[in-house]
Amino acid sequence: MAPITAQHVSLADSSWLGEPATRLQLTAEEQARQLQGAGGNRPTFLVLGEDFTNGVIEIDVAAVINGMGGKDARGFVGIAFHIDDRRENFEAVYLRMANGTLNDPLPPAPRDARAVQYVAHPGFHFADSRKAAPGRYEKSAAVKLGRWHRLRLEIEGGNVAAFLDGQAVLSIDDLRYAGQQGGYGIWVGDGTTVYVRNVRTIRR
């Protein structure tokens, strides 16, 4: 994996469950900002490529809660895309691994229906989407803390379809930055250590 920019995340060569991987988490400075109330759907990502508008992005991801975040840390990891040149505006589909239906015990309601989420920054974070259209921009998913999962996004115009381990889990038809050419990469959230491998991208 050859990153272009690390935006508020640190990275290191590592392994997870016997597989070589890149380990990511928020920098100490960014983690402190989030604990002080900066908010969670911020531009915190590893940029892996540029000039992406439409196509496919997929990657193997695993996530664990590292104890450095807030009480609502859920094992946040996803794919950011349409990242602008300032590394500020972007949209993403991410997982809340602790909310997945493969965990034992199962997460309580309503968290069991909030394992995969679409957001755009700025202005359309998870709280905004829940207010605008409850349940439309987040769904349940068969994920689990600490386990490898294959996340795939298919992006075309204003549409994104998300697949998890080959199963469709979320479909959105009103992307905030539809048609915007930009960067793409791995998004990391509060209190989470992420392991990534096997990135694959197809531009259309």
C-alpha cells in the first residue's frame, strides 16, 4: 500500500490474524480534538489515490476499539471518496464494527440497525442524516469487531452501492459530491485501530 497523504491518521506496517496489513488510527492530536468535542465525521483518512470520480473501490478491513476514544467508540472504519484538493470536503461509507450482527452479545436496539453509514463532510454527518431521513443512510450489517471483512463500493454518478463480504448492505442515490473528481482512501474514526489490506480500484 503506497499512501499519498495521511490526514490526521498515523500508519505503520503490521499484521492482523496472521495477515500482513497496514495499521491505522487517529493521531494523538486528532484523538484529543475529538475527545474535546470536535465531532466524529471529520476528514480523518489515508489518501490512497487521486482522480477518482466513478468506479469501484474495495478493501479488506478489520477494526478494534483501542480504549483511547470516547464512550461511543464503535470500531469505525470505511472508504472515503471524492476528497477535494484541500483534504476537507469528502463523502464516505463506513462501518461501525461493534454494531454488527455477528457480535456476541448482539448490540442493543437501535445500534443493531446502525452498522453501515453514509456521510458527507461538511454538513451531512450521521446526526444530520438521521434527522433528515431516519434509517435511509444507515443499515444493519453482518460485521464483527476484530474480524476481516471485504468492503466494496460501486460509485456511479449520484449513486453508491455498498457490499460487505459480497452482500449488498446499503444503496444511496443522492451523493452530495456526485461527479466530483478527487481522492479516495481509508477513513478512520474515534477510538479505533484499523487494519487494512488488498486495496483494489477500478475507474470508469
